Amino acid sequence: MLQGERLVLREWRESDLQDLALLRNDVELQALLMARAKPNSIERVRHWLSERTSREEMSFFVAAARVDDAVLGYLQIANIDRYNEVGELGICLAHGAQGNGLAREACQLLEPYLRQVLGLRKLTLQVLASNERAVSFYRKSGYREVGRLEQHFHFNGQYHDVLVMERFLSE
């Protein structure tokens, strides 16, 4: 478990399933993550979590409020390549947990773990070019745009551009 001032990053628990199902079933939120929201039962979310947390090339954390352990969202590092020391960041925060510095705190908590435990030196990510709030957050967090995938993600009858960003982890 990684503890910050206002949140903790920890393993998922059975008691998290209902809250995580709400996030997985939120069509708008999943579209921002370039995922397709589909009906997710508790059992389906449990299977999704088990699959994610059993893979060596994946690291998954529930972001929970430090005061009451309420689920705020989750962070994952996918496609971990230990030889090249890179991974792909994904952040999902509930609507009520956005815009108040929790994503920044979560990333600051996660970075030493990524360097020291997983041995990563660089993170990449993909974000919808139209998600200005997320793009601004990533830029302020030291990510730089290294590519643009034009008309890459289809949602609501339209194709959307996706930015590819990267950040070298500080020492």
C-alpha cells in the first residue's frame, strides 16, 4: 500500500467491487479512457480485476480516500516491459474525485514505486486529444506529446484523435 496525504493506492478488495462496477459502467468516463462501457456485473468486474492483477506485465492499484477508504478510482501500469524499463499509464478517477489534485497526488505516490520496485524509467500514455483537462494535467505533470493518432478512436458516431505522450521518471 502506498499512502499519501489524502489517498492511498492499494490492492483491490471484494468490498470495492460495487464502486469499481459503477466506474466500469459509466459510459462517459469509459469513453474518456477510450474503453467501451458494457454491462458489468459484480462477477464480471471481479474477473476483470483478477485477470489484470495476475498478469506480470500489469500493475493495478485502487485509489481510495485515506480518511474513509472510499474508492476514488484506479490506476494501472500496463504493457510493463522490464527489459526496456517502460510501462503505459492509465488513470480512472470518479467524476467527484477529478479536478482537486488527487490525480497529481496519486502519480507522485506511484512514481517511486515504479522506479524502485518495478524498475521503470519511462511511462507512456494515450489520451483523447479532445480531453483538454487530461491533456493539460499530463503536460503539467511533465509528459510531452510524441505523436498523434488521427481518427483513431470511434465514439458516438465520430472518430477522435489520440495523443501519445511520454515522461521519463525522475531520479
